[in-house]
Amino acid sequence: MKLFFEKMTCIVALTTSSLASATPQSSFKVNGEVGAGLISNSALSVDELDDVSSQSDSGYEFNGVVKGKWHVTDKTKLSSSYAYNKKSYNEFSQYDLALHQLNIDGSYKFNSSEIGVRVDGASASVAGKTFLNYQQVSLYFGYFVQPETYVRTSVKLKNKSFAELSDRDASGFGATLDVFHFMNGANTMLMLGLSAEKEEGQDSQFDYLGLGIHTKITHKFSLFGLDSKVGFGLRFQNKDYQSVEVETFPAGQDIGNRDENRQVIEASWDLHLLDNLSVMTELQHGDFKSQLESQTYQQTIARVGLKYTF
């Protein structure tokens, strides 16, 4: 599986590179952003490790993103980005998280449609120690069903490996369908998405079928002469696990499965103080339910910070 992802990365890179060399009028742009702020978390957790704490803490968060976009021709585009996120807590440093993300995307436009291939890679660490590596390849197709409505579908193959918990190593596949509708001169966006995924682990107790629905609305406006953007989103996800070995989890939880339901509400507000400088605020509340008591909890995360774009 890992070899497959490596080959796909090479194919995308080599194909777009050869197209670029044959197109002297191609254009290339680089931009990015950096941000820093404060974070408050009511229930510290590491989801991929099923590590949920009843402890709350606050700290700081740092973000950085660099993006490159290469218009090889009028219809062919190659883009890539690298993102870094770090959360550091004041008291419980064992929940300090860092995430590196890298992606390459090659696409081709025809008529009102677009088809493309995207390769994603990620590495996550907790308390300064890498615990997870993740790769994903996506094939997507998008088209405007009308000038204000865009539909995008994708199929995905993914692979994840853990540094120490090899039983959790897994591969899987999934599909998504997203609909975007724009109003008010594209200042207002409505989005509705559906997703399905199947994951198979080295240990069958981590096999699951997941179904999800997510929706979001964003609106851009001017407040006291300053550009603003507000957003509100909902996410629902159900994971149907095939089996569970009770001894893997805390004693006293006598159950035969660990199906999960997740509901997350998000609200955000971005206020541009200057052309390149903005204040970011976000509030997120999640209600996580499982037949495992240790995985049933509520979590509220609040963020406020500054972001600079270039």
C-alpha cells in the first residue's frame, strides 16, 4: 500500500512537470499564512489512540501554511501545500499535539467540469513523539450544474500506520459527495456533504463502516468598514465497528461492540484588521457517544488568535 502511494505521487509530479516544460506561458504563484493564538479545551483527547481525559486545560496554538499553484495551461493545474499545526497546553503537556500535512493536486478542466488526482500525507506526534503516519490518494470530479451550484464527488484510498500500536495499522477506502451553492454575488455559501468509508485494521476489532453528513454556511460582509466572515457548521458521523475485545479497554466495560456517534457544532468569525492581518475566533462543541463508557464524553474547544497572510 505504501509503495502504491509513492508511485501515485511520482506519477502526478512527473506528468504535470512534463506538461509545464512544454508550455512556456505557464504561471506560478506562492502564498501562505501564519497564525498564533490561545486555545481552551474542556476534554483533552487523542482520538486516533482512543485516549480521552476528563481534564481540561488551556494553552497556545500555532499554524503555518505554504501553498503553491502552477497553471500549466489554461486547463491544467498543479497545486501543492504544506501545513503545520501545534497545540501546547499549560499543564497537561502529555496532550501536546503537532501535525504535519503535505499534499499534491493535479487537475484538468473541460467545459464546466474538472477532474483531478490528489495525494495527501500527514504525520502526527503527541508529547513530542511521532505516533501516526497517514497517506491518502483521491480521484475527484466536479462540475457546475448551474452557475451558482457546484457538485464534487470523490473516491479515496487511504493507509495509516502507528509507530508503536501496529494492531491499529489500517487501510481503507471511501467516497464523498459535496454540493456548494453560492448566493449574494458569492458572498454567501451553503454546503452539504455526504461521506462513507470502510476501514480494515491489522486487528479486526478496529474494522468499521463509517457514514457521515456535514453542512456549513459562510457569509462575507463589512462591519465598521472592516471585512468580516462568519461561519456555522454541523457534522454528524456514525461508526459501526465489526467487533471489540473488551480486555483492550478499561476493566468493567462488559460489552460486545463499540459503535460510535459523533455530533459537532462549529461557529467562527474572522475580522480583517488590515488587508493581510485578521483576528480569528472559533467555538466548537462536540457530543461523542459510544457503547464504551470511556469514549462517551462532551468537549468544548474555544480559540482566538491572529492570522497573517502573504
